[in-house]
Amino acid sequence: MHVGLRIVLDAPVDAVRDALLRPSVMVAVTKPFLVYRSLDPAGFPEHWTPDEPHPISASTFGLVPSGTSHVDIDLHETDGVPIQVDRGGGTSGLFARMDMRHRMAVSALPDGRTLFRDRLTYRTRPALLGIALWPGMWVIWQWRAFRMRALAPTWRA
């Protein structure tokens, strides 16, 4: 199963790349549907560090626990396009029943804006759970698009 976006953001590609590396942006674009919290005593870092997994928890609407996971970022380029992949995985709760791969890519557009592609691919145990979760995942991804479009102009600074 997967959910994805292909949207234009009103910010230059470097600003979008930087924003995608900030945990504060991950939190801002999923609230109130999913509320993420750091499980590290020091809290969230300012930026994700590639190959340094960071433990997190999530709850639906801040009330219903979804489980724990970790964010484990890999950065690379494919044909000159910057790619960010979260290789993290669930460690408890609903997240532990899911194998997820979250991939985001950004490309500069001629007018200074950014083409943003965002795809979450997941499998669940049991498989029917994935089908049941898909409508909620789709809603969250539409919310992500709405919030990213709203926030992107602030990333220019």
C-alpha cells in the first residue's frame, strides 16, 4: 500500500531540503492527526542527522497511542535529484505491525519554486490492516500537502 504527493511548494529547493531535515516540520505537518514526540531525554534535535536513528512516539490526535518508532534518515541523489529516505521502523504498537519506507524528493523549478514528491510505502501484518488504515493515511497525506503549502513560504528565510 502507499500514499503519495506531487505538489509545488513556494520556496527554493535548498530551503525545502533544509525544512525536511527539521523534526519541527515533521511535527507541524501532521498535527493534529498524528502527534509526534521525541523519546530522547534531550528532545528532538534541530535537524535529523543521517545514520543517527532518533526514537519517537506517535499518537492519533494526541490521545490514542500509535506506537513507537525511530527516524533514520538517509540522504542521496538519483540523477541529480536530492532524495531523503526515512529507513526507520516501528518498535511497538501499531507501528511494529508496519514495514514502512518514506521517500521524499525535491526538484528545483525554473520559477524558483520546488517540485516536492512524497511517498510512503507500507505493508502491515495482517495485510487487511493496511487496507483498513489506507483511508486515514490518505487524509493525513492530504493534510501534509495543505500544511506544507502553507508553511513553505516561511522556509525562504
